[in-house]
Amino acid sequence: MNSIHQIITDRFVLGYNEPLEKVQYLYCYPEDPGLKRNLADDPEYSGEKEALQNIIRANIQQYNNSLLRRSLFSE
């Protein structure tokens, strides 16, 4: 089962592996349109990586909580 979740912004593409709870890849699309240079372990991009990781983890948590409530909509 593929458990990679992606978040795409105007600058970055981040892939988060939910079972491993880690970022698999981070690419800066404008500078690397071929997505060849993985920046996930580059300390220069740690701030962007952490921010995007927090967003994706929050989305996963919200989705899982919705499933527990058996409701995917706000009342």
C-alpha cells in the first residue's frame, strides 16, 4: 500500500510517508522542474520542510478524526 501523501505549493513538492512518519522528498519546483534534487535532508530548507510537514500531518489528523466521527463534513 502506498502511504505517501503529497503537498504541492507554488514552490515546493513534499512527499510525506505516513507509516514512517518522515518526509521522503522535498523538491523546489521552480529551480528543479525535473524533480531530480531531493532537498529533504538539506538544512537550508528545514524551515520549509517543517512547515509543509506540519500542514500535511494536520490534514491527515483531521481526516482520521472525521472518519472516527463518521463524518467528513462540518455541521
